[in-house]
Amino acid sequence: MKIHNFSAGPSILPPQVLLQASEAVLNFNNDNLSILEISHRSKPFVDVMEKARALALELLGLEGKGYKALFLQGGASTQFLMVALNLLEKRAGYLNTGSWSDKAIKEAKIFDDIYEVGSSKSANYNYIPKGYDIPTDYDYFHCTSNNTIFGTQIKEFPDCPIPMVCDMSSDIFSRQLDFSKFDLIYAGAQKNMGPAGTTLVVVKEDILGKVSRKIPSMMDYKVHISKSSMFNTPPVFAVYTSMLTLEWLKDLGGIKAIEKENEKKARLMYSEIDLNPLFKGFSVKEDRSYMNATFNLVDDTLKETFDTMLKEAGISGINGHRSVGGYRASMYNALSLDSVKALVEVMSELESKA
Ligand SMILES: *Cc1c(COP(=O)(O)O)cnc(C)c1O
């Protein structure tokens, strides 16, 4: 039976990427050696790293614009503190739109003064605050483009008078944006790019080197840039698999092409949530995420029946996060429209039964 994988992360990857990655575990580059057992300084792997870095910039439209791409370790969660260590001198502004933003704020507060320019915490993060001011004398502004847990997404980014930092872990490469509005973008690979174990950081070089503190080498973006993202042993398999996914995306026609697919999936998903009286969406309509659709059953006594039907249809990974409950359908780049159709069918079948 085909499994429709709606997992929120680690999550679905394109089948051909999984095949290529598994082949490389046994025989990489036709050298009869596994990608897991060669030096990261060998030419074949250096080529992988360089290709992955170049593809990331190319797909985002940031080539030749003063940006560098790095594949680091420690997850997006390490970026919460690395951003502050590298950029925070006096004060920074954060938009609090979900648990991930909240964690980013908590880490940055270890170092210095953080001001929340806006927050939807009191509404359990079911919307994106708007109309907030970003003080011009702050070091940077930090936001989270997509709230994986609550299912909201920033549709319009502010014209930011100071460097803009964005956690794009769960929607990077999913929609067209003017990425040059951002000075630093980071994303854990395991949502929309590859396996867990590496984090993409895209940073505009000229914002670095301005803080007075000493930064430990592993935490210093400048050190990683000067070593071409090879300061220490990189997570070779995660970088390789991410490179394959970026190649897959480029061959499809890049972000422009995948955005169209993502819009089709989200439209289908949300129209079912809105039209089927058995379900209600969690977040406000205008801020709904195209990646993670959160919804609940209106009548919880139907849960067992619905869950059984989902299982029988091969639908996997749609239980909501513990802080929201209900259901969450994650529709990352590699998820096909057919999988959303399969889910929507079960939802309408439940309606005809109830
Ligand atoms: C998953 C996620 C994180 C955490 O990523 P780790 O790689 O587990 O540290 C951070 N931010 C967002 C938006 C996420 O979706």
C-alpha cells in the first residue's frame, strides 16, 4: 500500500532522492566506496559541498549578491543562539509568532536585551501580528516565516530598516519571495530539504564582524565562511542528500514551479477544511500556512472512526503537535497532490458516513 507521508519533520523526501542517497551509501561516485567512509576533504565530497552551497544560492536568486551559504550542524535550534552571538550588540527585535520564535527569543535573551515587536502568544499563536514597528536603532529584527506547529505563515514581510533574520526551517524553497530582503536566513534541513543533521545558513557577509564580543570558532559564521563550510567534519550524508533534493528542485523548474504545486495542494486541503462541517481550521484564514494545515474535528467522538479510516487509506503522520491537538497535515515540497487528494477523500467519506 502507498503511504501518504504528512509528517511534520523529519519528513517526506522525493523518492528518487532516497534512491540516489541509498545508492551512494554503497557506492558513491563509482569509486566502490560509501559516501559514509570517504574523507570529507576528498575531491568528490568537496564537490558535493560546493554544489550544495551554490544550488542553495541559485535557487534563492542570491548568487553574486554578497551572500554565502553554509551547511552547519546543531539544528535550527543552534542558530537561535548563533544569530545572537554574531549579531547582537545592544538590542534586537523579535516577532513572536509561535513556539519556535519563543525559543529563539529565550536563547537570545541569554546574551542581551530582546524586545518583542509583536506577539500572538495570548491567542495561542493562531494568527500573525501585523502593523508593528521595527526600531531603526536595533541590531537586527528576527522573524519565523512559517509556524510549523500552529500552521500560520507570514505572507508579507516588513520593509525592514535594520538587518532582517529569518528562521525559514519549514518553508524554505517552497514559495517565491524576494530573498534579498533578508540578511540572514536559516533552516534545519529536515522539513523541506533533506534529512536531519544539517542546517542551511545563508548570510549576507557585510552584516558580520560588527559585535565586540569574542565568538567561539564553531559559533562564528566568519570562521565557517573562511573555511568554505568545512571548518570541521561536516555532516556528509545530510549535506549530500540535501544537495540531491536541491538538484531535484532545480530540475523541476525551481521555486517558481514548486510554488504552483504547493498552492494547488493548500487550496485543496483548506477548501475541504472549510466546506466539510465536521472539521474546523485552527488558524485565522488570512495567515494560514501552505506547508502545515492545522485542523480539528468539531465532534471529538468521531476521532476513533476517522483515525481508523486514515490508517486504512495509508495516511501517516497527521497527528497534531501536543500543544495544539487535533490534526496537522504537513504538505512539504516532496508531498504530491495525490496524497492531499487521498486525505481529502477520507475527510469527505467521513462526512458521508456521519
Ligand atoms: C523544526 C523547527 C525548528 C527546530 O529545528 P531543529 O533542527 O530541531 O533544531 C526551528 N524552527 C522551525 C520553524 C522549525 O520548524
